Amino acid sequence: MRVALDTNRYVDLCRDDSTVVDVVETADWVYLPFVVLAELRAGFGLGNRGAENERTLRKFLTKEGVEVLY
């Protein structure tokens, strides 16, 4: 199974929403559309935990089976 995460589902994943975690863990490929990256990084810039959130995002993007969808 291949899935694409929108911004809300990525946030749910980071909050350990069990439904989203289960889907991501069982997926063969997880895509993060480029526009989602832009939305997340814009939010990071406005928030108080921007550096921490960026580190978490970068770690997620390096996982096997995770790819940016352009």
C-alpha cells in the first residue's frame, strides 16, 4: 500500500495518533507532497519549537520508504 500524508495527518503522526501510526507502519511507501513540506515549514517558522519540529521532519524524511512527492 502507498499513502500520501497531508499536513493534518503528518501532525497526527507526530502526536502518535494510533490510526495514522498503524497506516504509516504498514505502508510500503509514504509520500509527503511538496506543498505539505511548505505548509509545515511555514508553521515551524511561526511556532516556538521550529528547530525541534524541523529535526523531527528531517528524521522522518530519511526513513526508508518515505519520499517527497513533487
